Amino acid sequence: MTVPTIALNDGTSIPQLGFGVFQVPPEETAATVSTALEVGYRHIDTAEMYQNEAGVGEAIRASGLARDDLYVTSKLNNGFHEPDAARRAFDETMDKLGIDQLDLFLIHWPLPTLYDGDYVSTWRVLAELKEQGRVRSVGVSNFEPAHLDRIVEETGVVPVVNQIEVHPFFTNEDARKGSHRHDVVVEAWSPIAKGKVVDDPTIREIAEAHGKTPSQVTLRWHVERGDIVFPKSMKRERMEENFAIFDFSLTEDEVARIGGLDRGEEGRTGPNPNTFDYVPD
């Protein structure tokens, strides 16, 4: 099954479906990613704060796949936003992954209440890494419209993606529109609301109509709206289920019905980017 790609604003492209390794234990990451690659995933999303980049690199080396056939994303640790620290952190990411060039590197969180509110200097470092050819594309994660506007206005460098929480119960339309205004593609994290979509009557009804599972229908909803998704599972059967979302489509009415489940801020499952200030020890 061929996964569609999405064109990014820097002339590169990215697979619309990927495999996420958030909360995959480091000691199990290599085996888990290897299974995902066997299933057919070619887009792997990791992060410094996940502490499992080395396992991702191990799986890549063991796969026998050509490097050009894989798309690898990582993200900057919240504790390394200062420019020199960000450069060192990127070096460590590359050492752990064991690759010569990263496909996409993101600022994981804007952290507007830390570092004197300066995430612009951090963004300049990512732009510098791209200029050096060490990463093909650079982007952001969890950036609200004001954060995004600021880095574009102050640097002239536009991220290719903004990875934000999006799912049927929190459609996060303000952040999506704020991204699209700059031709920034949205990547949806927590795409199935930590499994909560499974029990929703509307989603279950639509799933039954298509002979699919609620998770498959929800992932397809993301795809229909043009977002990138990277569900995580450590079970092969679930990986295969999540991968099988390109042999059916939803009607406009079904897409609208699922979008109508939005609960606004009450539907958010993760932190609010305007106040989130977690820095690992």
C-alpha cells in the first residue's frame, strides 16, 4: 500500500502517515521500529526527550532499507533552547541516530515563559543547521499562532510543519489556521485522543458503515483534512490496522460530523503551549 506524500514549503515532501515512538521504552524501541518498518512505515517520528533516538537508529541500520527511502524526524529537548546548547543537542541527536543528515528537526515546545521568552534565537539555530545541510527541513511543534507569527516575522524563515495536538475532540482550528496562513503543514499528535475515539458513538457508527475500526476512521479523517499523522503502537496487529487507511474514503458529511465532536479547550489531552514549562532534569 502506497502512503501519499505531502509537499512542503521548502520543496521537499513528507509521507502523510508515519510511526511515532512517544513513550516507547528505549530498550524496546529498536524492535518496535523494526516491526513498523516491516509493516511498511517509512516515516519515523522521535524526539530527544523520548530518550529512544538510539533505538530508532539501530532499527534503521538493521532494516537494510536505503536511507533515501526513510523519513526521520526528531525534536529539540526543552532543556537546550539556548543557541550553543541547541547545537550540541543536535550533534547528540545525530550521533544517537547514526545518520549523516536528518530529514526534519523541530523545536519541541515554544516555552514562552522560559528563556526570557526567547524562542526566536532557538529557531535561528535550526535555520542555521538547515543552511549547513545537516538537516533537510526544519519546523516547530506545539506553536500557537502568535508564536509562529513571531518567528516568521523576526527571521523570515518559515517552518515546514507545526506538530500540534489535533483529534476529533480537540480540532485545534485556531492553531491549524495559523499554520496554514504561512503555508505550514499540520502534523497531528495524539490523533486518536489516546484511544478515546474508540468509544464515541458517532465515530463507531461511521466505522461500521465502512467496515473499519474507529481508529482507522479517525486516522482517515485526519488524512482527508490534509494533516500528517503518526500513530504509535507496540503491537504489530495494531500497526497494520493503522496502516490500512488508504483503501477507503469518508464523505464530506462524515468528515464534518467527526469534526463536530470538537469540545474546544475541554477536549485537550496535553498541556497548553502558552503555559507549558517542563524541562527534564
